[in-house]
Amino acid sequence: MTEYKKQTDEVYEVTLESEIIVAEWGTKKAAMGLQVKFEVWTHFVGNGSEIEIKIQDKKGKTHEKIKGQVYGDYFADTIVIPEKAKEALSFSAKLADHGLEKKSGILKLIPAIKVTHMKWGQKEAQRGDIVTLSADIDGVSDGTEVKIYIYEYDQDGAHDFIVKFPVIVKNKKIEAEWEFEYHEDTDDIPTDEELNEYGRSYNPPEYFFIVNANGGRFGENQESGLLEFKDWVEVFLLDEDGNPVSGEEYTFCLADGTEKKGSLDSEGYAKEEDIPPGKVSVVFTNIQRFQRHEQEGGRVSTTQGNMNTPSGKKSHFRTEPFIFSD
């Protein structure tokens, strides 16, 4: 920082010296074939100043030249480490119009990393399941810590990040366990009926994982396969006196447009597991509702009950008496 001690009522001309402050890699080491970021920070060079980056290996062979413009005293880009590069890379940043040039530090090159056989231990998961995930990994020493990133898959590519955690490479493999939980409201999952309006169909929450090893991300194209979330719904049906309604036939209308039918047990209870998560509509076919007449006494008729509940929830339904008149 330059300090000026001048009178404030006079005009002075000050020359600001241009400078390349920093030219550096985004990491200290990288494997061949991976993408690496580099950055250049400048001082007083002006927006739009032309900059040239020349990337060389340890033997002085130039592998790539990149041209760009500085904005806000900053320039950054990425390169894919060339397979033919030897041992290490460095780059020089040149601002020809300013007569400036600066060389970066060394980026150490390590063998290419390969991550294969990425897979879940199962195809479907319910709340609380302990799910295993595994992969073979080559080019990373045993004992090295790599990171697992889990995402919820989105058909439009806007995948939602869920969690990350470390795992240690052993015998060129990685294996980890993850307890599956769904923390959102399943009532917010669009149903098949809702999506049909937009020419789309129901898709349950599905998950894939990525392995991050020495700065490289493997599995971006869902090579692990997709782990599908399966849910449950249960129902209790009581009459107006609080007694269970046994044997009542029901139909669960599920979020994917399918149905599951059955009958309540002696406690007025039913549970369906392994269902697609989302809104569930339950229809009781033959609920007997007691109908009373003020003068002639009660008559019994049959009607149909239709209630909604999100999957993964317990629902209690109660039939209520009502009055009618001739």
C-alpha cells in the first residue's frame, strides 16, 4: 500500500504500477485426465486487458496456450491434464501490453485414477435402511481418504445434494454404509395424475453417488445406478363409538397411478409397504354410516369414504353419524 501525504486543495498526478500478484493452481497435485483450475490475480491492469497462459511440463514442453481477458483484476480457467504430460506442470501468465509475466508454482502429476464398478448394495431403500455402496478404485494408494457425495437424481439435471462423508481406500476398493432417511414431506412429491397435465409421468425419489478422489469426480453420469425410495402407509378405521371397523374393504390409490386392495383386520387396521412415496388416497368401499331420523328412528345405508394422506404416515379415520330428513 502506498501512502500519500499531500495537500487536499491541490491536484497531483499519481502513476499506479501494474502488477501480476499471483499465478497459481487450484490444487497442489492432480491426476492425468482430470480437470484442474488455475487463477491469476493482478493489480491495476484494467478491465479487458489481454492475457495469455502458456502451460508447460517439467521438460519445458508446451502442452496448451489459452488466451483471455482480465476483469476485476482477475482471470481464471480450467484445463484437462494432458495424458502425455511428464511429472509436473507449471504455467506462465503474460500481459504483453503491460510488459508483465509471472510463472506459477508446480502442479505435481500423479497416475490417472480409475473408479469402476460403482454400485449400491440394493436397488430399493425404505426409511432407516442401512445401505451399502462400493466401488473399485485404481491410481490411489491404500489408506488414502476419498469422499462420497450422495445426490437425489433429477430428470432435468438439477440434482439435489444430500450428504458427503469420507471413506478410506483399502485393497483398491472403497465400501461405506449410509442410513437412508427421507426428511422432506412426501405430500410434496408430484403424483402421476398431476404430472400428466405437463406430459410427464411419476418418478419416485432416486439417489446416486459420486466418488471424489484427489480432486477428480467420478460417477457424474449415475454410474452407480439409482437407488429408489420405497415407502409405506397404514390406516386405522374406527366407528363413531371408537370401535374398530373390521373386515372393511379398502383401496389405496397410489402416487404412481396404481392401486392396492385389501381388507382391514379385526382391529380395523391395514398397512401396505413397498409403495411409491407421495400422496395416497384411501377408499373404503362399504362403510356403514348410521343415519338417524328425528321421529321415525334410524335407518342404515351404505356409502363410500374417500380420504387422503401422505405415504409414510399413520392415518386414523372415524365414521361420523349424521342427520337426514325425508
